[in-house]
Amino acid sequence: KYPYTFLAQNNTGINFQLRKFMSVGVEFAVYLPRDDFNKTLGLAIRPFARFYPVNKDKWRLYFESGGGFIYLFNEFPKPTDQDNRLGTHWNGTTKYGLGSEINISSFSSLMFGIRHIHISNGNKKGVERNPSHDSNGFFVGISHRF
């Protein structure tokens, strides 16, 4: 949605396979939102779960969902010419998406998929301080098994 923010991320985490069809984990993320009104850095921690409807020896398909907290160094989102509300430093963040892991060795997998990210303070400071942010995007990464 407007102002069409580019939201680069770097996620690093740990994931525990509880069952063949389910895993849980926690990730630490760095957010870099950029648009005509916003330029800041955010640090987040987010527990998540993955559900694997397809879990083969060489590849896996999963749905993931998680929610946590993010601190942004500048208040986010900033007011725009279409919405004069100002966000906050502390926000909640949720994500959900569809992804796949393809084994590239006995210990590593290539990950890719699509995700939706939401950032909001949940009206903690009132609706006038909660413009929120939503992003859809692609991700690619590496998973290493110990």
C-alpha cells in the first residue's frame, strides 16, 4: 500500500523440527524500510512455526507464520501526503508465507518463497498513532542443519 515502501530484511534464526509435519523456531531480523517518507533501521525478534504439507527427502513445502516485536530507530511509518498519522518506535510484527526448501547437500538447503509482513503497534497509543505497514515479497536463503 502507499507509499510503496521497499522493505529489505535479513533474518537469522534457529528452527527445531518437532515432527515431520511441524517445526518451531525463533528468528532475529534486521529491517530496512525505504520510501519517499521513511528511512530507518529496525531490529526484531519473532517466534514462528512451520507446517509441512509436503516433506520429502530432497525437498519440503511449508506454510509459516509468526509474530514478535520490532524496535525501529526512527518512528515508523512517518506521515505521508495521504495519511498524517505518525507510527511509533516499538511495534509488533507478524509474518506468514509459503516456502520451499531444496536440499543442496546433506547439511544445507536452499530456501525460497513468498511472505507477507505486517508492522503495527496495535493501537497501543491510539488509532491516531497506528498507521501500520504491510509488505508482500519474495525471499531466498540458506538453511544449515547441525
